[in-house]
Amino acid sequence: MQQATVGAFVASGRTSEVFAYGIDSVVKVPRPGVPAEWSEQEARFTDAVRSRGVPAAQVRDIVDVGGRPSIVFERLDGVSMWQRMLDNPSDAPALARELAAIHLDIFRAGPPVGVPDLVHRMSSKVDIVAQLSEDERSEAIGMIRGLPRGASLLHGDLHPGNVLMTSQGPVVIDWFDSAIGHPVADIVRSSLLMRANGRGVALPHMPGATAAALAPMLGHYLDGFRGPLVHEAERLSRWEATVAVSRMAEHAQADDTDLEALWRSRAEPSASSSLTNALALSMSDAAS
């Protein structure tokens, strides 16, 4: 593997940092402690989704940066959809609807070869959630296996921060969590990523987010999936509980209280689920 020297700092995420690389590329460098195989997996998944015509950054190489395998991507112009929302709050409703349309296009792309199965991926995550007892982990895995399966391409981490608004159109980045499964699982996952946590704890993937901004944005996003969500209405509590508990394994946020609460409410009627309430709010806003 080629030894590489990085250029100027470009961006930072939970598991990696991005630096300029050469004239027209960037290199995504994993943080210390991130498993070495993750870069190769993300590169492979990104190539796979591009093969289905999904707008994703071109993978150019995997290089060694400080002893860590790192992915070289084409450098894209533009800013994230989230930055656009922060810069122009009046555009947020239209951008949230555009995010839903992008997500729908991903579902319609078809399953690429080499992208893992969602049920296996979620079950593997649940199996290491320390906050659950062994019985609860078994219950959660059973719930995951009992929910409807699907054969759609799922991003696994879609939110406005993972869409770059380039001169050539929106490009979706960060495909490490992609999978093949049921679209509702991915819609629920995105809805969790775009919710205020209620305790003033910052969202690391959407810096600067406030509850006042997130609630209407989520409503406009969910409005694009009213049909699928209504179809799964009786199972929404189970979808939320299983997606929430699998996210707990990622240690992606400082406080998992809301995710734990969704798991604890798994036996409650789906009519009282937080997603059902958010969908009802979006309907109310649309009617007003």
C-alpha cells in the first residue's frame, strides 16, 4: 500500500478526518482505534452503490496515512445540505423534501453486489450493546428477524450532513453503514438522526441543530414517505425500538437516553410511537 502525505484539513467526523490530497482529491483518514478493515469495506460499498447509478463520490485509491489504510476520493465542490439549511433557514423545508426524494432514489436503485444484509448487520450490532441484558439482546435480535425483510439499497446513515450539494447535483457520502433491507428501517434510522434529543445535547453529525429547526425539517422529510409509514403503522414501535438499540452499539452520541427510551417502549401501541407522532405533526402542518 502506497505511503501518502496529506494536505490541508477539510472536515472531521466521528470516526475519521478528511484532508486534501493532490490536486483534485481528498483522503479520508480513520481515527486511531478504528478497525483497519473499515476503509476497505467503505471503499467497496461506495463502488458498489456507484455501479447502480447512485450519486456517490468516486473512490480513487486506498493509501497508507500514518499506518492507517485511508480512502482517496474525488474532491467534490459545494457544501453539505445541512450547511445550506443553516445558511438559509427558509430553504430548509424544500431541502428536507429533496432529502426524501434522494432517499427514495436510493431505495429504487436496486441491490448492489457485495453490500451486506441489514438483518445480519443489525443483529451483529445488537449483540454487543452493553446496556441490554442477555435476554434483552436475544429479544431484540428476535424482533429484528421477525420484521419484514426487504431487498432495497439502504444508506444506513442518511441525514443532511451526508449530502453534498455540488454543481453537478446532490452527492451522497459516507456509505460505510449501507445494507440491503426494508426501506422503513432506513427511514426510521434517518428520523432518529434528525430528532432533537430533548436535553440540549448537541448532535455531532449536525452541529448547530436546534429543536425548533429540527421538528419542521423532520416533518417535511417524513411527508415524502407517508405511504410506506402508514403501511407499517402497526409495527412502527418495533421498527423504532430495533433501529434505536442497534444504533446504541455505535457509541455515536454522548447520551443514549432517547435510544434506550425507544427500546423500553417497544411493547407500547404503535399509535403512540414517536415516529407516528412526528408523522401526525407533519400532516397537521401540511393542512394548516
